[in-house]
Amino acid sequence: MKKMFLTALVLSVFPVIGSARQFWNIDHDRNSIVWSVGQDDVHSDHVEMAGRQIAAVVRYGVNPDKTLSLNKSLVWPMLRTVPNNTHASLMRRYDWSPLNATTVNGRSVKQHVDTIVFDGVLTIVSTVAAGRDMRLKLTQTCFPSVTEPSLVETFRFVNTGNKDVTIEFPEMHDVATTNSDKGVYGGYKIVMETYGGGSVTLKPGEEAAFSSSISAFRASTDRPKPIDAAAELSDRRKSVAQRSSSLVLETPDSVINKMFDFAKLRACESIFATKGGPMHGPGGESYYAAIWANDQAEYVNPFFPFTGYDYANESALNSFRHFARYMNDRWDPIPSSIIAEGDSYWNGAGDRGDAAMIGYGAARYLLARNDIEETRELWPLIVWCLEYNRRKLNSDGTVNSNSDELEGRFPSGEANLCTSSLYYDALISASYIADELKQHKTARSYRKQAERLRKDIDRYFASEVEGFDTYAYYKGNDVLRAWICIPLTAGITERAEGTLAALFSPRLWTENGLLTQAGDSTFWDRSTLYALRGAFIAGETEKAIDFVRKYSRTRLLGEHVPYAVEAWPEGGQRHLSAESGLYGRIFTEGMFGIRPTGFRSFSVTPRLPRDWNSMALRKIRAFGGDFDIEVRRVNDNKMRVLITDSGKTVLDREIRIGSTVSCKL
């Protein structure tokens, strides 16, 4: 009775997948999602977008009278504030819009929203009434500059009525100067300006446009160049198109395909040009110009080589360089986060298992990256991280740490399942790197340590929890936890059956992703994304694809779109960037089962859903190649795996369903 009550309570306090309303649809012609605003649609949402010098959380919505609400929260990560801590980016939130000073036939603009489109650019299409037989179509775009510290908006009016219409566009140049005592670099100037002001009379069918920007820069330096909105929009669209053109997922499910496409964009766009080099930042109006052992090293860096995006790979290498600065012969832990453009660090939660996260991520990144110079540079970091974890082994053979990546929000004991599983995976990956470096004795040692650790993980954590043959997340834990999925992602499948049954039971899976702990109301998408990847790796294809479909439809087309989120209730479901990298890894490592085994070699264990005849992952830029993986069903028991690199067939083989095939480019 108690369990049923708790589950009912959880389901009542936040919306669930399947019950959430779908506002959006996919527009395949425009490679976008579209919300066609209905008569009774009253809804608001927010989306984060980023360039190299700015991030913007744009809050938008449709009011009961179909008018638009629009609010822009802007973050300039390199304009540091005092005290220069984790959250010390210059931030401002504005309702400012030049439309408020625009007139149509001498009256203020009142727009009635018709459609909202997102394709990496937020586009709002509205109708503006100008009197009898006088009507305008207004197309408004909002997006961050790729390279400048500016949020840009464009406004294009088309006369769709039968009479001439006169529009007056404002000429504006408003400047706010911040308190110089509050800035690391003194005062900052925030400039709100328009381009293309003046008066114009449009005949039926004619159009006119103007634009605006909000920019910020150091008061002591010259202001940035004037914004060319058309060029900025073109650059943004080119950047989005470049992300779409590599690592292309092709499945019979268009929702999954599009969600994957957007995940690449969000994962790759949140990289900032700091004085400490390119730094991937989670975002969420909190985390910028800084890196974390989990978000960057563990979650997103192993994904970047597959995308072929050079700047993302530069950011990954740069993050590991920053962590490597804190190696020491006292065996003090590497800080959890390097902050303030690399000038400082944060370790407020103690050792969260960060060395396991860093070693895991660095080893997987280097294998997929296939760059011998980067490997030689980062190999000492991996060796240090592995030795640190070895020194933290308790008498039962598992790794002690102060907490885990949830930093004490939920109990994790003296040794938790997550840290030991990441350490295990890091040992396996490091053994492959050692072989590539001709350090075969080291490779054998790491494999032997991994074999022993795998047994110790099972001996220490294996437990019957709430009736499931799975894992206690820590010694004495008697409540199901979401992170019992972690061993599956590392290929530890001894308890797969019971673990999967627990993960997808009503005690944990609420159809809005996994609860962090059974009986609670908190969820973090990261554990859901790990669990879905792990379910594929463990061979639970049908159950995994069912939940991937539900999850993807809600996140892409539901009430809060179009990316994976951080958590609820904490952070209000922020679109943190690294979670989108975790979504991508459901497919690269889960559904297609890519496991790096060398600089130019990997294994593939495809998980083709029963109702799919084929799937493909194209333009994979990892392992020094540019290759495609195609999987086609032969019959109920067999499938054909075809791998081509730059058009040349590398592997063409029929295998049994669930089998693994090795490939060397």
C-alpha cells in the first residue's frame, strides 16, 4: 500500500510522458519543428541558444489574446563579475523590444501569433492588423551571433492586405554601463540598438525589414563592430547546417532522427572562447566559462570526436589540459570544476569520484579521436587518474569517494556504484590505449585490474533491493536508485535482467524519465539517458526503443522543447548542453553499440528494433575516418552490417541478432 501511494504521489506532482500535451510538429521541408498556434493555445516555454561569446535563454509564449510574450535572459561568460566564482558571468534579463517603438499607420504594433518555428533559430510569424483591409505578416527571428557578444533579432513586414500601409521603424541606441566595482574588468557597456530605422510605405505585396541587437563589452575597450543582421543570420544557419551534416542518424522514426539532430546542435554550440581556451559550458544561466569532471569530461567529451566538429574537439582537449594542471604527487583529488575561464577551481563537494570521471572520459575521447600527439600529452593524466582510484580502493575492492555527481543531494555512502563502474570502464579503455602506445605490460595490468574490479563490484554492490536482483547504490542502501544503470553502460551485465526490471518498474520509471530515488519526485535526465543507453547495450532493445520513443516525443514536441533537460524541480528543466551529448550517445554507443578498441578499431553490436528493417549512422568522423554504418534486417535471426569509409567498403557481413562484429578502418 505504501509503495502504491508513493508512486501515485510522484505521478501527481509533475507532468508525465504520454500525458503531456504535444504543441509541436516536425516540418520536414524546413528541417524544423513548428507550433501552429491554435485558438485555445495558451502556453509558454524557454529555449537556450549560444555562440562563442554569448548565451541566451529566450522565454516565449502565447497569451490568451494570442499576443506574444518574449523575454531574453542574456549571459556574457567572459565579462566576469565580482566575486569571480562559478556563476560570475555578466547576466541581464530584458523585455526590451524595438517593436514597442514601431508604429503601423501611426499606431503601436499588436501582433497575433500564428506559428512559432525552431530550427536552431527561433522564428515567430504573426499577423498585424493595420485597419480595415490592411494587414501585415510579421516574421521575427531571434538568435545569438556565432562569434560576436550579441543577441540579434530581425523583423520583416509584408503587406498582405489590399491598401498601402505606412510603417515607422525606430532608430535606437541605448547604452547601460555597469558598476565598475562589480566587474573583474571594470565596467561593462550593454548596448541595445536598431539598424534600418526610418519610415516606409508598403504597397500590397511589398515588404520591408529592420533589425536589432543587444551586445555587451568592456567599457575600457572599443565597442564591437556594428551588427550586420543578415550576415549574422546566415552564419548562424551555416553553423546549424554544419552540425546537421555530420553524424547523421537515419531510422524509420522521424522524431528520433530530429531529436538526435537537435542534440548535436545543443551539445556543440555551448562552447565559449575564453582566455583559458575554448571551454564547453553546461549553460542554464549558471554554468559558463568553466568545466566539470562530469558534464564535460564524462558526458560530452567522448561524444565530440564522432561529430567531426573541430572546435568541440579543441574544447575537449583544453578541458583535459585544465584538469591535468591539478595532478599532484600528494594524491589530493583533482577539483570537480575549473572555473572563471581557468583562473580558479571549485571543489566544494569534495571528491565526487572526479578522477574516475576524468579518466573514463579522457580514455574514451582519445580512442575515438585517433591523435597520437594528443594521446601522448593526455596519457599521464589518465595514468594519474587510474592510480588515484587504485589508491582509493577499500578493503572490499571498490572505490571510496566523498560523494557522487549529485554532490550530497541524495546519499551515496563511502563507496558508490557510479565511481567504481566508471573506473572499471576507464581501465578497459586505458588498456587499449596502452597497447597502441606499445606499453603491453601496462595494458595487461589494467585488464587484470579491471577483471578483479568487476568481480568486486558484483560482490560489494549486488543486492536484492525492493524485490529486484540488482545493486544497492551504496552499502546499506535499501531503496532503488536510478544510477543502478551505470554498470550496464560499462558492459557489466551480470545483473542486467533484474536491473532493467527495476529501472523500468513503476518504482523508478514514471514515464517522465527515471526518478533519482524510488518514492521521491526528483528526476535528472542524465540518469534516464544513461539507462536508455545501458538498456540497448544489455540487449533489451524492444523495451529501450519503446521508452526512447516516448522520451523523444515529449522532449522534442511536447510542452518543453526541443532538448534533453537537466532536472526537475531543481533548475526548472534547464537545457544544459552536456545532456544532449548523452542523448546522442544512446545511439552511438547504445543502439549501434560502438565500443572503441583502438585508435582505428572498434566493435559494433547493433540493436535493430523488431519493427525496423534498417537503420544507419552516417558521416561518423571518429577513429580517423569518415564512415557510415548501415544495418539491414535479413530475417528474424540475422542482419547485415555494412561499414564504408569514404565510400570504400570496410566490412560487409551477416551476423546473428545480438552479435558483435569488430572493425578496423
